[in-house]
Amino acid sequence: MSSKGPLKKEFHVCVAFGTRPEVIKLAPVVRAFRAVAGVRVTVLATGQHRTMMEEAMQVFGLKADVDLRVMKKGQTLFHVTERVLHETGKFLSRQPVDLMVVQGDTATTFACALAAFYRRIPVAHVEAGLRTNDKFRPFPEEMNRRMTTALADLHFAPTPRAARDLKREGVASSKIFMVGNTVVDALLQIVPSARKKGKTGVRRKVLVTLHRRESFGEGLRQVLLAVRDISLFPGVEVVYPVHLNPQVRAQVQEVLSGGRVILREPMAYDDFLELFRSADIVVTDSGGIQEEACTLRKPVLIARERTERQEAIEAGFAELVGFDRKRIVRQGRRLLEDGDFYRRRSSGKNPFGDGKSSARIVRVCLKMLQGRKT
């Protein structure tokens, strides 16, 4: 994005993230801000998920101007939230900024927004308004984003549904901007051919990603058993890059070790996208992958009881299958063996945007900042 003319005053914008999904969805926003003369951008990395965050930063060519390094072995939500809040507050006391930009629903999102609020700094929330209306599903993300909504001054909704939910909660219409989802911007930056339609015909490759806290225990076990069942289908390859969370890895080891599922370490985002593009269907509990699948035109089985991305279901790409082993296996088989069904599930319109969300976000932010400075 380029501004229509030079800004009258320089603005200092802080963009904060701590996990891989935040990096992916904020990298295009950082890029758009840096294209505007007169805007100074500080990238603040909390390191909530150190390894995966850094790998994503490398893919997008991002470097942290401020690195809080909060991650510690055995960290809890209490520790992460307290450390991010405290360390972000210290940074903002040393270096006041004009705007804090956060994304999504992590502990980093909430704590950085709260630190900015304590310093009376406006907060822009990217991907605002997603709701399941169940405070424990997903946990803790549902409450992280609701509390961030209470703190934010600008709410960038990815879809009309998200904008409506914000209005229903009492957010002023003048503060809500329906801009699309920046994940589409990121995908098209890394994989320009993502606009192309997927393959048609019988499917034979399955990608699995599972990591949600609310599914730990018997729920995750049932999904893993379903994945193991699918891997036994003739001619089917199942690939599962396993999340670094120790609880996830322990259950995966117990159920899938020694079987036909190909277990891999977490992958750099660009490598993961290549795997994603080569897959035919996806079994996941990830929110971001539901969005990416709509851009890459891949059918998704959502292994959760609720989703805040109903648009993916309405567009035909996704189906909510919960932790039901039999249903996951049945629908997986149908997608892999019924070409007509597969084509119907991979040919909808992407409900999450056109790749221009970041430019819209920056325009709104600059308008707000210029209004405050005059």
C-alpha cells in the first residue's frame, strides 16, 4: 500500500505477536504499514511459542525489534499472560507508541492489548468478532478474544458474521470494519498459485493437525483412533506434523506410534503449505487451517465440538465432526472415494477475503491516527 501523500506527522505503530498463526496473519499488515512513508513500525515478539514463531518469521522475512522471550519450559497460561503483560508494559513505558496492533485470540493478544490499555494507547484488533458463544470452547481463545474486544478501539472483522456479532455485543458500528482475513494475503504472498482450484477426482492423501487444549484426553484419543483407521484405507497416505505441546505428543505416541500414519516434526510455514497443497483432505482442530483450506480449496473435517468459523461450513469446504470416531472415518472415506462429493466440497467461494485485507486495515488505522494527531 502507498499513501496518497506524505503524512503530516510520523506515527509509531507496534505490531505484537507470539505464535505462528499470529505471525502469518500479521506479516502482511507489517508489510503494508512499512510501505507508508512516515510510519515507524516496531515488531514486538513475545516468544509465546518460540520455535514455531521464529520459523514463521523467517519465512516472511520478519525480524523482531523487541523480543520479550517469555517462553519457559513447562510454562502455564498464568505464567505466559503475566510475563507478556509485565514485559510489554515495561517496553511501552520506555517507548510510547501511537497504536498497538494485535491479532486473534492468544494470551499474547489479550495481554498486549491490556498493556496498551493501561498506557492509554489505542488498540487495533485484527480478526475481531469470532465467536462460539461458549467460553470454554475453544479454551482459552474464546475468552481471550472477548476480553480483547472490550479493550480494542478498532475492530477488523474478517467476515460479515463476525461484524454482526460485534454489533450484537454492543460495539459501535463506527469502530467495526469488515476487511476480510489477512491469512489470504499471507497465502497469496507465499503461494501465488493458491488462487488456482484444487484437483478433482478420487482423493488419496490426508493431512492431519491436532492440538486444541479442550480436546486433550478422550476426545483427542478418539480422533487419533479415527486417523489410524483412515490410514488403513488402501492406497491412502496420512501425514501428521505433530504439535510441540507435550500432552499432544504423549497421546500421539500412545495411539499412532508404529502404525501407518507418517508422523513429522512441526514444519516451517512454506514447507507446510507445500504439504497442504499436495493433500486431498484435512482433519484438523485448527481455526486458521479452516480459513487456509477455503483459499487452497481443500475439504476439511473439523475435529471440534464448536467452530467460530461457520463460514467455512456454509461455503461447503468444512464439516464439523467433533470427536466422533465413526463419523470421521465415514466422512473421510466418502471424500476419498466419491469424486462427485469431493468436487462439491472443494468448489465453493472463499468466504475469507481477496488478499487485500492488510491494505484496508492500514488505511483505517492511518485515518484514525491522523484524526487523533490533528
